[in-house]
Amino acid sequence: MLPLEGITVVSLEQAVAAPFATRQLADLGARVIKVERPEVGDFARGYDRTVRGLASHFVWLNRSKESLTLDLKQDEPKKVLHQLIERADIFVQNLAPGATGRLGFDAKTLRERDPRLIVCDVSGYGASGPYRDKKAYDLLVQCEAGLVSITGTEETPSKVGVSIADIACGMYAYSGILAALLRRERTGEGATLEVSLFEALAEWMGFPAYFTLYGGKEPPRTGASHAAIAPYGPFECGDGEVIFLGIQNEREWERFCEVVLEQPTLAKDERFAGNSERVENRDALHQEIEAILRELSSGEAIERLEGAKIANARMRTVRDFLDHPQLEARDRWREVGSPVGPLRALLPPATMDGTEPVMAPIPSVGEHTSQILAELGYDDDTVATLRQSAAI
């Protein structure tokens, strides 16, 4: 039995954060009914056409779901949604703040009807405060949370290369929903959850926040290096390849000097005697290290690093990552169906012994509308009428 088998989720969702949360619920066996706009669907379907005509974000976030199209500006589709929610365990939404209230699907109204219902509202900045109605695209939230100011090189601030605010928010929505399900199992009481991109990313800003609050200065932008640890980051080898390494303590630093650099006296150099000194003299430190590593190939350097038990990595491209030997060795790839045929997909990160996650197809817009309406008692003629009026 899958962990969430028998749980039904209705999600009025779009873009990244909420779909990321509900896809993980679907991975665990929940039935996820994704409510979309008639014809166009979730606007993330149109982000690009790189996956054989499908959008890469949509393919990533929406496997194993059922797609139901409803025009919620019309009365009959609102009735359909109410009927679905009455049968559901969880309702997730990430419309603009206040939109579900205007439609009659706010958490207070829904939970008055069904106190066992778990409602999760996903937003950009939260349901109150001066930023409540501010547009909250991932890049903009990264800016407001201070992340862009500490990411990039000394000359150029940069955003993180993936939708990190959306992902953080989706993860907290997912874990919050699981916690609410556990509490409901114990008490019979549902829950109203609120998760915002900004507050999720604010939690992830813990290190720079404390560093600034109590250190009196903000972490500098250091590219792929670390603002508070050295040596840490990229180093070029003799074959032109870049390897990354990280020293976590003085024991490792001494072993690194002795085994990797074959310069044990360097560990006692007063410029590098402790981590604070190494950070302060980072440029000189890097010159000393690269002068030696440039005499080695990347393979030789990694062999020494492994021998010294120093954390290291190759800088792989996305193409290299797709062919990563660790993913192959652990059998992490599967195929999922889609409107354009089978597509590769990675298993979810949390592996449960004896349980294979759901890896069901990615739906086309409204693919399950007729089936779901039939479950609610709508006959073929009524469904045809609703289609004719563009209600579904």
C-alpha cells in the first residue's frame, strides 16, 4: 500500500510552487485532481516547448495528476468544484491573494463546511502585510529575500539558476500537508496552512542572516567559493579542468597540505593557520594551491583528494549530470507517459523500502474532465452542454 493511497487532493494550481507540492503527494499515492482553465490550462504549459513540444517545467511538476478544466467564472463549474472538495481530504490553491475568497473557496468557508478538510494556501508574500498583493515571481522573491545580493561574483550579483523560492515554498507546503494529515489522524481535526515563497526563502537565508546580524557585515559575493570557509570552491588543474573542494576543519586542512599538496609546512604558515586567517588571505591561499594543482591532471588531483578523504567534486554540465554514474548505479531513472509519448523522469528523492513511487502520465489539458464529472453524476448530455458553453 502506498503511503497516501486513499487520500484525494484537489488543487487549483498553476506555475511551480503548488504543483511541486502536489506532485510529491501524487508520488506517494494520493489522487491529485488538478483544476485548470479550459483550453489553455495551467499557464506553465506554455513556458517553452523543449520536451517534444511540452514545457519542461510542466513535465517536471505534473506527472501522476488528473486534469479537470473548469471556468470558475460560471456557476455550474463552481458547483463542480464544491462537490469535488466535499469528497476531498486536501485543497491546495495558489491563485492571487483573495481570489479564492471572491469565488467562495476561501479556507474559512470550506472548513466551516468540513472541519476535517486540510486547506493549503500558497502565495508570494502571505495573506497580509504591505506586500500581500505584490507580484512574486521567483527572481523577484530572491531579490527581496536578499539572496541575489550574496549570489554571484564580486562584480555581478546573480539569481540562483533554478526556481529556488518556488521550490522552497513547495517543499514547506508538502511537509506542512503531511504534518496536518498526521494531526488529523490523531485528532480528527483538519487544518488551514499558509505558505509563502518569501517566508520559505527567508528560512533558507538563515546563515547569511545570522552572519550579518551578529557579525556586523554582510557575506561578500564569492562566486563558487564560500564567504566564511577557505579553501572552498573551484580550482583549476593542469589539464584545464576545474575541480571543487571543501575543507571543513583544521584536521582536514593539515591532511590536505600533507597528502594532496605534499607541502606539510603550508599548514603552519601563519597566513593560513586557522580558517579565519585563510578566509582573510584567500587570494594568497588560492595562488599557493593552484600553483601545485596546475602540475596535476584533474584525475590525479581527485585521486589525491579521495586518498586524503577531502570532499571534492567535478564541475559537471547538465548533460554530464543526466549521464551521472551514481544515478545509473542506483537505478534512479524511470519512464512516464505523456501526450507526446514516454519521457524520462527521476524517482523522488525519498526512497521508502518496499514501495515504488507512482510514476503515472503527465495529463493533457482537461484529459480527465469527462471521467471526473461522470463520478459526480453528470450524464453525457450535461457534459456536452457544459462543453458547448465553455464551462469545462
